[in-house]
Amino acid sequence: MAILVTVFLLPISGSQTLYGKAEPLLANTSSMQTGSNTTIASNYVTVIAFILLVIAGLVGVFPLGTGVLGVVGMAILTVGQYLIHPGSGQPAYAVAFYALWVESIVALGASFWHGKKKLDVVVQVQQSAPPSAPSTS
């Protein structure tokens, strides 16, 4: 749930949320194809990371799924920008960028922290003996 709040309410760069960056692209998908190759690639990275993070927030009751999808979405968002704009230096990220990383790693860690719970099952079997035969003496 925290991932959804972060994606929709906290700024990821400047004063714009990740939803604010992805919503115009999703509303008009043909706008993703306009501009230079680096702009198109950046648009796709933003939309893919947004979709993965929203799905991670929706499956919040499953820490492993939330953690994996969150880390993959944030890795795409982080590494994608460096691969698209290699010489531009580090982008100016805001609080949501770091919060999403922390939330994703905490969810992933929580899934391994609890691990598989050992179930102790006790089965009681009651067996009755057949009645003994009368003795003839």
C-alpha cells in the first residue's frame, strides 16, 4: 500500500509524481512515439516502471511479489535513465525515488525474514482391537 501512496502522491523529480509523468503518456499513447529516440526510450522506461510499481502496490499482501516487482520497477527507472542519457550525470530525484527503493527492499526483505513457517501437525490414530474369542477349555 505504501508503494501506491508514494507513486501517486510523492514527487519523484522536482514537484512531479511518477503518476504525473506517466499519465499524459498513457492518456495519449501516440505521444510516446514523438520526439527523438532518447525521448521515446525515456517515455517507455517511465511507463513500464510506473506499471510495475502500481502492480507492486496492488499485490501488497504478498511481500515477495511486492518486493520483486518494486525492485525491478525501480531498477528499470534508475538504470534506464543512465543508459539512455549516459553523460548527463545523476538526475535530480526527490523523496519518492528513495522512498520507493526503501519500500521495495523492505518488502523483499520481509518475505525472506518470515520465510516458510513450519507446520507442526499431530495426527492421532486410535485403533481398537477386535474382541477376543472365547476360550474353550
